[in-house]
Amino acid sequence: METLNSLETAILEKMLSGDKEPFNTLRQQYRCAKVMERRFTGVGFFTHIYVPSNAARLPDRKGLEIGDVSAEIAGLRDGADFVLFVRDGTIDTLEGFCYDEAWPDPATATRVFFNQLSDRKD
């Protein structure tokens, strides 16, 4: 299994910032996470994440999506948005996507920030 790349790391560190749940537990999972599969779609990617079974899980096992982080990406006019899918109490998949453009390879974030959907502040 691979390690998370620099873009995935930057996005997840922003998404999981904060000193309350569920961020504390998800941040613990992130620290030991590995990439099971990375799939590019032409306009973004899906990174399927493995978290070891001994890592802490969220007690509420319902699904959760965190989608309040965006980024300026070199080569993308309108930037990109990201969604982290949490399933069965565990980080599962990170999705990144852009609008009306091809996803650059490699994708490099020049700025990562909370978007207008967020009630959190940079």
C-alpha cells in the first residue's frame, strides 16, 4: 500500500483540523492511514483509504461526509472541491473534483481553505 500524496495530506489535514469530535478520532485514523487504491476520473480522483483495525473508530457508525474544504490548484482556473466519506466509523474515501476542466497531473495545491459551506474559519 502507498502513503498519501502531498495533495491528499494537505486536504485531510485541513478537513480534520479542530479540537472536537469527530475530528479528534478521524485525525488519529489519518495518522496511520494508507492508500488502498487511487482512481483518476479525468476531472478528479477517488482515493480509497485503509485504516488498520486497531485504530480508534467513531462510536456512531452512521455515514458521514465532510465537504467544507476547497483548494486553489495550479493549472485549474476554478480550483477544486473535496469530500471525505466516513463509513462504519472510519475514514473511507477522499474525492477531489474540478469544474469544466481536466484534472492536472500532478495536482499541486497552492492554497487550501474552508469554503462557503463551512462554519469553521481559516
